[in-house]
Amino acid sequence: MAAVDSSSILKVPIWVRGLIFDCDGTLADTLPTHYAAWEETFAALGLACPLEFLIRHNGKPTALIVALYNVEFGQQVDVERFTADKERRTLARLRRVRPMEPVAALARRYHGQMPMAVVSGSNRANVEQTLRAIGVRELFLAVLTADDGLPPKPEPDLFLEAACRIGIEPCYCQVFEDADAGLEAARRAGMLATDVRPIVGGY
């Protein structure tokens, strides 16, 4: 298998004026942590969830994924209670996560050169903990999460709000994502969508 040229994938065109990053699986290697928390939370209820299902809904808020699980598998899991338990289990692990290089390196390189934001489908506590754990929180002018009350990816609202907060028109923003829903949201926002999976690996 040929080596992937990360420099070509993570190239920032000269016309780009603002950068927006997803968090989980893009800036930080958190997906194994999240999947472990999912597995534990389902197991506590005597249930199982196929990894394929979680991968398919990667990037969506926990509560929405649980609701979709109920529909697809004919269950009646309490969405609010499950979400709180899963996020508690996740938060306890996030202090030990590592950055996804070279995506985190790209963010460090452009700090001070152009405004940057993070847009995540996770809750604020998890995202803030993750960004601090990998040492990049101070790089971003804005951090938007599932707690901001906007429609989740693949809707474009979170990305459009991020562009507004960093003061850059959407058409001049580049988004780095590892999930299909996030890439679709970025395109629907009129932004340049960059899939980082070829260099960070996909789930």
C-alpha cells in the first residue's frame, strides 16, 4: 500500500482565510475512548450495539444516536439517562487522549495567521476536556458543540455559526473532518471540506 502524502491532503489554499476543525477523530484520537464508553453503557443495560452502527452515525450528538438506535433496533432506551451515563464514562477517560498528528500540527502552524474554530457533535464538557488534554484549546477563537442548541451535522448551522464567530465568510473557510455527516455539513455551508481519514485512519 502506497504511503499517503499528508502534505497534499492537508494543504491550505491561498484563498482560505479561516480554518474549522472537527474534534473527535480529527484533532484528537478519541474515537476508541468514545466507542468503549458506548459499549460499557449498553452493557450496563444488558444490550449490545454494533460498531458499524456507531461508525455510521459518527459526528452526531449522543442523544440523537440513542434515539436512532431505539428506532433501528426496536428498543426503548431512556435517551436522557443513557446520554448522561455515556458522557460521564467518556469524560473520565478523556484526560488521557492524544492528538491526531499531523492535523493538530496544522492547527498549531496556522495559529496567529488566521482565525480558527472547532465544531463538534459532542457536548461542551467533553470537547473542552479533549482540547485541553491535547494542548490546543488556546488556538481557537470559537468552540461550538452539541450544547449550543443548533441543528447537528449534516445540517450546516454549526459551521455557519463558527464562520460568523471568527469573522470569516463561509466561502473562505476550510473544514477538516473525519465523518461523512461533518463533510456534508461543511459542503452545505459552502465551505471547502477536507477529509482527514486518509492520513489519520478511519473507523
